[in-house]
Amino acid sequence: GTRALMGGELIGREMGMSTWISIAGKNDRAFAHGEFIENPEGLRKLLRALRAKGLNVVSIRNHTLGEHPQSVFVRFWGEGPAVQLARAVRYALDVQVGAVSPGSGEKAL
């Protein structure tokens, strides 16, 4: 989760300020969906990472108004082998936190 200020109060994962991911199905045919939380500055990088691994973007929106820093929620889905989906989601998470450069697949130093 992440934290933000809204109306002078600290809000966090308990108020939905978090990324969530669900994978269901069988090993050879599974479905993944979830939602990333991102700031506007990192949005383009996250979208590129999701699409690079074949995950589909459903919506980009915010759940709250007036929070600081601003939070954007990116809903996604994908289907395929469970391991492939898990790797795709992991790649997007790694890009989001800066452990991997988008498009390189290599760990950032």
C-alpha cells in the first residue's frame, strides 16, 4: 500500500490505497486481474510495462479527490498460463519500483 493525505488526515491501504492482484484458474489456463496504484509521473512507465507483457488495461482513474500526493488506479487483466501471468505481473511491479528498466528486462543498478 501507499499513504496520502486527504483533508488533513493520513489515509493508507486500509482505505484502498493499495495495489491488488488476483490469479485464478489452472496452470495451463489462468486469468489475472487487479489494480495498480501509481502517481501521475509513473503512469506512462507502468502502462508500458503492462502492455509489454501482454496485460490489458481496463481503466485508469482515481478513487479519491484532493489527496496528496495524487493517486491513479490502473485496472488490468490478462489470460494465459499461470506462470506467464505471474511473471508479467512481477515485471510490472519491478518496473514500478525501479528494479527493472522498462523494455530492458534487466535489473537496474
